[in-house]
Amino acid sequence: MRTERIAVYPGSFDPVTRGHLDLIRRGARLYDRLVVAVLVNPEKEPFLPEAERVELISREVRGESRVEVRAFRGLVAHLAAEVGAGWLLRGVRSAADLEFELPMAHSNHLLAEPGVETVFLPARPELAFISSRLVREIARSAGDLRPFVTPGVAKALMARVRGKG
Ligand code: PNS
């Protein structure tokens, strides 16, 4: 019998934004353990490497004892089984997000052990415009990243851009 309420919050987090961090903090209040799972997609070259994405999130959530951060390959459903999670957590910023999310939620329901549910949390309105894609675009052109990411993440992004340049 499951006693701990464990949820997985999967994503690319390339990079983690203020919106993601808000979701992690709210999610951590809903569960005993929240596993933030950073997708490693071997078919796509990320902006930030896997280890750096994990490290940046870990630094930001250091004070959150219920949160752990790890990388994963393959299917979220398999990860959920591995860590004993009963829930998958995803943030929704708009109707367009939900359109993308619903097929994934249904697929995960079929793929995961019975009982694994996807839970959607609405993004806070003041953060709902933020996306990692926009952040990468702004970083590439050395724009002001402060409204979108934390200072630590901004620093890492600018270092990466300079390194690539
Ligand atoms: O932050 P993102 O890019 O919107 O996150 C997408 C993510 C990582 C949640 C999604 O691509 C994913 O779950 N990928 C792993 C493969 C998988 O399990 N897909 C869902 C069922 S088909």
C-alpha cells in the first residue's frame, strides 16, 4: 500500500523559468514528495546540457525539503512507476497548452500503472506569458532576462551564450 503521496513534475526545463519554479513550490505543498524530472531527449540538442539544467533547478529549490530533482530518459510513465508516484504534475498557461497536454495525459494514463493521474495547475497569470523558448530567444540576443528567470539562471544562460558565440 502506498503511504507517501509522490508526484512527478516532468519537463524539459531548458531553462527553468520563474513559472516552473512557482509550480514546483505550489506542487511541493500538495504532495509528500515532488520529483522534478528533467527530460533528456537524445534526438534534440538542448540549449543547456542535462547536468546544468538539473543543477540550476536544484540550486533554486534548495530550501524545499520535499523536492528532489533528477534527469530521466524514456517515458514519464516508467519513471512514475520507478519512483512510486501516483500523480504527474503539469502547469497550464493557456488553452493551447491544454490542447498539447491532454493527449499526453491520456497516453500517460494508458502507459502508466493504473491509478497514475495527471494533475494540471494553472500558471499564475503574472507568469503565464513565460516560456523557455522565449527565454532562450531573449538570452541569445542578450536581452533583460530578469522578469523571466532568477538571477542564477540568467547568469548561466549568459555564460552559455557567450561560450557559444
Ligand atoms: O517542458 P516540456 O518540453 O513541455 O515537457 C515535455 C515533456 C518532457 C513532459 C514530454 O515531452 C515528455 O513527457 N517526454 C517524455 C516521453 C513521454 O513520456 N511522453 C508522454 C507520453 S507519449
